[in-house]
Amino acid sequence: MTTPKYAIFNDDWSLNRYETGTNFSATTGRNFTDATKHSVDTLLEHYVKPVTQTPKPSSEWQDVASQPDVLIEGEGAAQSATLTWPTAPISLDAAKAKLRAKVKQCKFARMDAGIEFAVGETTYLVQTDADSRSLIDSTFALAVNGYLPDGRGWRMGDNSYPTLTQQQLIDMALAVGAMVGDCYDAQSELETAIDALMDIEACMAFDCSSAFPAAPDPVAL
């Protein structure tokens, strides 16, 4: 994106134009091949003012123009030029849509974060990303139908590989399923709360993550 870098003034300090590059001619006839190499005083002698650059603001809760404006303040040689970004509040419906998307992200993040599961005296972090959940589901189908009488090893979050009994495999899958169900329940609860929000300020203050089950701390396990 090219933005105005220099304000070019006439000799009475009325605005002539803006320049987006560093190579230009001042109204005095002076050619600048790289204005960045010249001091502010030199530019001032030729009625040129650098435009103070400002970052584009967040568009999370407002619409931001794709191109900035320049705010000129002051008089004569004391004038300043600053890049400004026109903004407008987003609609309440748009804000709620953003919150629903955040809730969905929080849901999947929690679903992927794992659960604690005890095997004997040791508590492990069971991985529950999408691939792991798929493997857990298929293993559950085997175990619940009695096809894993000797159990099987299971790769845990710390890369250990304990052997789980058939019943432990079933219990692990049920625990993961319960966590996933809780996440969907939390999503529904939050979406109902979002529907009841009355203004943008309430949307901005809304916590999309608090209703989800607490994730295990891998460091503590």
C-alpha cells in the first residue's frame, strides 16, 4: 500500500499536493531524488513537510478505510501533516458474527488441548487434536466390542507409551467424548448469550473462552 509521505505546499503555505514517494519536485523547483536524505530544515525551505506515518488501526470492532487521509493542523510553516485512517463502527450484527466466530475458534482450541487421564498411579495428557480424536473413536469401537482383550499401547502427550487395558481405552474415549460434548454445550450457551447483547460495547467486553472446560497444564503433568 502506498500512503502519502510528503505534503507539498505553495509559497503561501497553502497545500499543493501529496507525494507517496521520495522522488519529487517542490514548488520552488527544487528536485529531490531521495527526500529521506535531507533534513527537515532543508525540506522546510522548499515548503515540504514529511507526513507523520501512523499504523492502520485494528479492524476488529470497526470498519477501517482501505486508504488513509492526511490531517493538516496549524498555520504557515508551523503546519503539521499526519496520516489518519477514517473509521466507522461496525454494526451490532457484524459484531455478534465476530463473537460467534471467536466462540467457534475457542471451542476447537479447547477440543484440541487434551485431557488428563490416569493410568494406575500416573496421570497423563491425552492428545485430543482432530487426528487423535479420530484414532480414539476407532479404538473405542474396537474396545467396546471386545476386540482388544489385551489392551494396547497409547502414545501420550509427553511421548510416553503406556499400555492401557481394554476398559481403560473405553474410559479414555468416554472422557474425551465428555470433554467434546462439554465444549459444544459451552458453545451453545455462549451463542445464546451473544444473541442477547445489546450494543457494541457489550460485544467488546464479552469473554468467549470462560465457559469452556479448563485445559490441562502439560507442564504440571
